[in-house]
Amino acid sequence: MALFLVGVSIGGDPGTKNGGRVPGDRDRHGLAFISDQRVDPGLARALNDVAQVFSYIDWFPVALLFAALALAVLRTRIIAAWLGWAAAAIAVLALIAAPPTLGLDVPASLISFLWIVVVSTMLGITSSRSVAAGA
């Protein structure tokens, strides 16, 4: 889907009205150049709307995931407590980033990815220390 929505506003199909631009799209999304067929502007707009809907609803499971992770980390103290509080903050951020009109999806995704990298590193360090201590 990401490859499909990207480029009518850049060049578009010269055989359609507006040079391939979708009416009301304001140059945000477009159809990729991967198709050699003309695309109906109505279809392009419908696909854009579907992409926005999925962009909106995919943040709710992310918020639930990070809320559960925050609860688990704060209760078990398996890793540093500040990571549990950070997960709680990311859960709230995921709910704030849900509306695609705010444009917070990329920063929220990067913050989520950074949290996962930090936690993975800390768990790896903890695991290697426990193995070394047991040997």
C-alpha cells in the first residue's frame, strides 16, 4: 500500500485531468509510478481515504501494547522503571498520534522504535550478565 500511494502530485499521469492529481488531495498522497495504466481519480481518492482510516486505527493496538508493557515493567521491575514510565508515555503518545491530520505518526513511530531498541539492548545485557555469573 505504501508503494501504491506516493506520486501523482509529483508528476502524475498526463492523460488525466489535473495531470493525474486527485481533486482535494492537496499534494499529500498520490499513486506511485509502478502502474502503466491510468488510474481513475475517484479510485485514487478512495484508496487515499482507506489509507487514512488504517493510519488512524493502527495506533490503538500500539497504545494498548505499550500500556501493557508499562504495566508489566512497573510491576515486575524486570528492567529499569524509567522504561516502564516511558512506555506509558508512548501509549499516551500513540493515542495522540492516531489522527493522521496531526502528522505525528512518524515521530511516534521513531520514539516507539527507539524504546524497543533500548529495551532489547538492556535485556540482552542483563541476559549476558546472568549467563556469565552462572558459568
